[in-house]
Amino acid sequence: MILLNKNYESWISLEQLGQARPYKKTFCFDNDFINENHKKYSECKTGRLNNPICIDIGIDGWLQRTDALKLYEMAYYTSGNILELGTNRGLSASIMAQALFDRYKDFNNDPALNIFKIYTVEIDKAFYDKAIENLKSVPGSGLIRQECCNADFFIEDLIITGEKFGFIFVDHDHDYNHTKDVILRLDRLLLKDGFVLFHDYIDPMNLTNPGVKVYQAVRDFLITNENFEFFGCFGCTALFRKIK
């Protein structure tokens, strides 16, 4: 069983928002990077969407290099299906699909590793359509299930049908209530020992924009939940693990 790093030292206080944290490993693999495709995200071009820190791998989106490295790592090592809230135009889904594809290949095409899927939901029809176009040719695209609907409705359907996930990436509506609603459902969505990663947790807009309150919702409803443990901040994200 692979060992884990908890990265407690990367904790961010409210006053420190905006101070992005470096990439550090959650899973104790041998080298600095899992493989060459993982390493590529550490040195890929940036400047997408006229933003100097957004990676540019051919799909529009708001990910830093560190965000991409963490997404790839979590998807590569996850045990269970993946849920993404907020497909946007498919950037993060493409990274996670690449990770699942590479894991299957790296372990000699073991069929036991080709069963996990990525469920991704987007409410904006234009973004949903663009994501379909962007994702159709990426490695692992056949593992992606895309939905266009309200994330809250989609989550409720997943709970009713008993679906559970090994990894959840939360990057849809960033306001307090929507983030809170996801957090309150995590116990019913995550497998034990599963992980949840919140994007824009470190974004300083949490302090200035009424529509961005990811940090505050996590602080109020997840950090106090004894079923979850903080596992580190990386780039603009925060990672937690379900321990009960």
C-alpha cells in the first residue's frame, strides 16, 4: 500500500489568501514526478486566457501548473470513480483522463485499472458543447461521462443511485451556499479514504468578491467535520481526505 504525505505545513490562514503553495506529493511515489506526462505539467507553457499563470495545453481554463500536477496525481492514484463539478471547457477533465490512461498503460494494461470513470457536470450549455469538442480526442476520453445540468440536481441523482467516488474535484459555483451544499453531501458521495480537492480555495477573491467564498464555506462546514482531515494546499487548491 502506497504511503501518504499529509502536508500539514501548507495550511493557509484567511490572512494568507493569495499566497499560492508549491506542488508537493500526496502519494509517496519514488521520483519527483510519476512519469513524463506528469512532469510536462511542471514545465508547460503558460499565458492562456491572457493570464500569466494559466497553463496553455490547448484548452482554455484557469489552472496553474501546480493545480494540474495535483489533479494528475490524484486521478492517477485514485481508487474509485472521479467526480468533477464544473467541466468548463474540459481542461481539468483532460488532465485526469490522461492520468487514468497513463496508469492503465504504466501497469501493463492491467484490465483492473481500466474500470474507473470520470463523471463531469457543467451547467453552461456553450461550455458543455466546447468541452465535448475539446475532449473527444484526448487520451482516456472514453472514460469521461459528461452531463449538462445543475450540479446540485446531478449530485442528488448520484446519491439516490448510491454512486460513490474516490476523488472529487470541486470547481463549479464558487459562492458560499453552493460550496456548502457540496460539503454537506460529501459523506454520501466519497468512499472512505477518498479525497476532495477544492479549486480557488486560496484565491484572494475569497476576501473581496461576494460570489467567491470557497475558503469560508470549507472553514465553516468541513474543517470542523471529524470525518475529514486536511491534506494540504497546492497552487490555488486545498485537499481533504475522508477518514471515517
